[in-house]
Amino acid sequence: MQWIKIPLVVAAVVIFIMVFRHRQRVELRAGSRILVLILAVIAVASIIDPDIPQAMANLLGVARGTDLLLYLLIVVFVLTSLGLYFRLRDTDQHLRRLVRSIAIDDAIRRDGPPGEPGRGVHDTPHDPDAT
């Protein structure tokens, strides 16, 4: 056995444990957890026996196992990027609503509710001759 395999397997297991360590967080949904589990098992199996990716590549019609791993990493990267994009977009929308709500609350506290006599632009005398 090559010595490089030991730290690689340990690293894969540590990453797997870190992903599942915060169980109270809901951000990692069941489908994502299953995907992480499958990827961790594939990583450990591929580290222990490097012929596994080549056998899978042959099954799928890919020339080399390393090419198959590259394709899988590209797919995982794209899915992760999309997930982060949608999460960031939702966070931006939530922040925008929160800032608007705070601005309205501050304006009401400072100027009073809209339509209250003696406040706002609607209570100024209107001069029809002014342009």
C-alpha cells in the first residue's frame, strides 16, 4: 500500500464528518447529504483501489478514469455554483425587504404616519399659479 493513500483517506473521512457535524443546521438537505455520502464513498474507494474509476469509465464509455473524475467534478461544481447563486439571490431579496421595512419604520417614527395632519407634502398649500 502506498503511504499517500492514508492521509487521502483520512482527509476524505474528515471532510465527510465536517459536513455532517452540524446536524441542527437545515441548510444541507437530505438530497445533498446523500450526494455527499455517495461522493465520500466513491472518493475513499477510488483512493484505496485506483482501478475503480477506470472500470466505471469503461462501463460508461469514457476513455480514462481520470477523465470521468474530471467530468464528475465539473458537474458537482456547476450544481454547487447554481445552488450558491440561488441562495445568494434569496438572501439579497430578503435583505432588500428588510432594509425597506426598516426605512419605512424609521420614516414613520420620524415623520409620523402618512396622512396625519400637519405632516408631509400633501398638507402644504397648493398654489395653482406656480409652475
